[in-house]
Amino acid sequence: MSAITTAPSAPTIPLPAPPERPRPSPAPVVTVAAAAAAAAAGTHALGSAGPAIGGVVAGVVLAVFGGWLTDRVLGSGLAARRERRRFDAALDEVEHEVGGLRAARRRELDDWYPTADRLGAAEGSLPRTSALVLGRGRASSGIVLDGRPEDGLRADDPSRARLESLRSAAAVLDEAPLCVPLGSSVRVVGAPVVADSVAAGLRRQLRLAGASRAQAEQVITTVHSSPFRAVGAVAVGDADRDASAGHLPTVDTIIVIGRDGQAVVTRKDGRPCRQPLRVAFVSVVEPAGGSREPPV
């Protein structure tokens, strides 16, 4: 089950390029060969002075080779550390951006799709939607991390695990509104007071969307179970078996609430599933000067 994404879509965040492997300067073969040739020619042409010139040229050869070896060993190491610092700093920025976007995404979806317990304060400014908010739970964030820098990393590079964790965190919102289409039929299974309270909140959403009281009561129904049964004990079980036997009409969505208040969507869009969620409890007691949403 995913969060409704009618609200502005989440962005794509580019991941940094992997650290470049340093390319050491090529061996100075031409310079060394020229110096060696000059030493040989000087020794042959100048006779006794030749060895002195040859020694100078040999020193040049050794200096060139020494500089090249220093650059190859020390320079490559410095470049590699510089690239690693650049990559780690870029991942820090992406991590910070993902955290900010997830928080903003939660607030945005919360404003667009409030649960029933928040409707009293928000209904004056609510956008018109075609969604019925069942509760809140883990859902897709819509945030996309673009790129695969891990393909350029060694198999034992610790940044691989960091990238995997970052992708997992970016992909999911822990407290997102879990929704079904506004016209979906929903059955709430649970202890009487608990099931009636959740059903009242769902009906409140339908009433604000323009449904009559009778229509809301027809679409949102309850099945009262023992208050001593855990949420796993009444999964797709009782309610679906009764429906298949003709005791209950079939519905699009079933929410089962355990004795600890934990809820699971066991059927969505007519298909079995197991999606934990946090439901909203709304009082079914008649407020002063107003009418209540009666239980079925």
C-alpha cells in the first residue's frame, strides 16, 4: 500500500560520482633515454672529461626517476584521499537533503490527507480529494536517488553499505497516510468500542466529502470481535470466511484491530494483504449541542 501522491511530487536527488582512481604520471622514458644518450655521447667525445659529464647526466636521470617515483607513491595517495573526502562530503549532503525531504514530505501529505482525529481543526482548509485515509504507516515516499556510484566502488568498500541504507531510508516514509479510493467499502473488525470509534472516523471523512449519513453507514461497516483476541487471531479469517459463506457482504478493504489497539489491513482492493497501520480513534459519544456518528 502506498501513500497517495496527489500532493506535489517528490524530487529526484542525484548521487555523487564515485571517487576517481588517481592516474599516476607515465614513466619519463623519453627524458631518461635522452639523458642516457647524452651521457654516452659526452663520454665518447670528450675523452677524460666525459666521465664527469656522464656523472652529471646520470644524476639527472636519477633525479627524474626519483621525482616520478615520489609522485607515483605519494601523489597518488594524496589524490585518492582527496577524492574520498569529496565523495564522503557529497554523501553527507545527500543524507541531509533526504532527511529534510522526508520530513517535508510527511508534513505535506499530512496536510493533504489528515486522519479523522485531525479533521475538526483542518476541515475548513482541506483540499478536495478522492481518498479515504485509513490511518498512517510505512509507505513509499516517492523520493528517487539517481545514479549508482556503488558500481565504481570496491566490493569491500564501506560506502556500499551506506548507500544501501541511504536508498532504503529515502524510499520509505514511516508515518504516511495510507489511503483507498473514496468510494471503497470498508469493514472494521475489532472490539465494539474500538471498531465503532475507528468506523466513526472513516464515516466523518465521507460526510465531509459530501456523502449522506445513510451512505456513509452503508459503506463503512463494523464486525465486533472478542476484546481478548490479538490482531493476528482475526486476520483475513473470520470476516472473510463469513463473507464467503454469505453471512456478510464482501467489501474492498478490511481493517482488523487487536486488543492492544494495533491495526492491520488484511484486505485491500479485494485482495488479501498484511499492512500494519496506526488508526485514528474518534469519540462516538454525542457532543454537547451536536449529533454523533452512530456505530453500525
